[in-house]
Amino acid sequence: MLSDFIGLLEGLTGSPWFLPLVFIIALVDAVFPVVPSETAVIVGGVAAGFGQIGLWSVILAAALGAIAGDSLTYELGQRAGDYFRRRAPGRSLRRFAWAQRALRDRPGTFLVTARFIPGGRTAVTFASGATRLPRARFTALVALAGVLWATYASLLGFVFGRRFEQNHTQAFVWALGSALALVALAELVRWILNRRHTEQSDHDEPSRSINVG
């Protein structure tokens, strides 16, 4: 199924519909994380490396789609956050609670890094709306995150498109593999930061109890 999706995208790279499609995929993926938006952006970057499309146009379409999707998810969080807390299954609630804690402790770092974690970014932007993170701050952070994400995914495709100019499949495989490695690295960094924060909280709790006593 993924190979069919990639083939469809590659067939559209020379079409005027390709950039609007990248925008739509990035938007939908921010709300419903079932569409491989990184894949679409990487395909666009590979096409740019082959000279079929402008690199900056791919970055712009992907960034605008990501920002629009994140903003929509924030709005959903504002309107449906209370309902979600009452009705969501346990696994979703645990992810939601995790996002709330991280937003409370370090909203800037978390919103930017979450953009690079498929699925995680939806939980974070939804929780931002549900917890009423100031809209101006949220918009500035997701704009930064969207531009960084679109640039990195497009450049990965572009670099490997130039490197494997005679082999589209090899260029895409290398670019996608690198993207997956970076996602794994971002997830590892998030895990380390969460563990350090938990250990620090556990260490500080006895001190607060002693002071109170």
C-alpha cells in the first residue's frame, strides 16, 4: 500500500497538483496521523533533487500544511478537550496526560520536537488547545516547528536525489531511512528528557516534604 502511495506521488511530481497535495497531506496528518506526510515531503525533495520541481516550493507547501493542521488540532483541543477526557480510552488518556505534563514543564522544546514524532505531535497540539496554552505562543512555536520539519524532510530528499540522480528508488529509500533514524533519535531524546525530569521530581519531593514538616 505504501509503495502504491509513493508511486502515485512520484507520478504527480511534474503536475501542478503535486504541491497542493503535499499541503493537504501535511494538514491531514497533523489532525489524523494515518497519512505519511514525511513520505510526501521526501518525495517532493527527491523530485527537487532531480530538477523536476523547486525545493523552496516543496518546503513552503509542507510547512504551511503542517502549521494549518497543527492549528486545527489546537482548535479541536479547545473545543473538545473536556469531552475527550471523559470519553477517551485509557491508552489515549495516558498519552494525553503525558502531553499535558510535558507542555506544563517545557512547552517550547516539546512543541518543536513533537513535530518530528508521528502521532506524538497530534497529542501535543490537541493538549495545547485543551490546556489553553496561549494561542500566540502556540502559533509561533508550531510555525517554527513546521518550517524546521518541512526543511529537514525536503532537504533529505533533495540531497539523496542529487546523490542518486539515476536511481529514483534508491534515492527515496536512503532519504526515508535517514528520516526514520532521525525520528528514532528525536524519540530517544524525548525519553531521556522525560526520565531526567521524573528523576529530578522524585529527588525534590522528599526535600519539599521535609521543609513542610
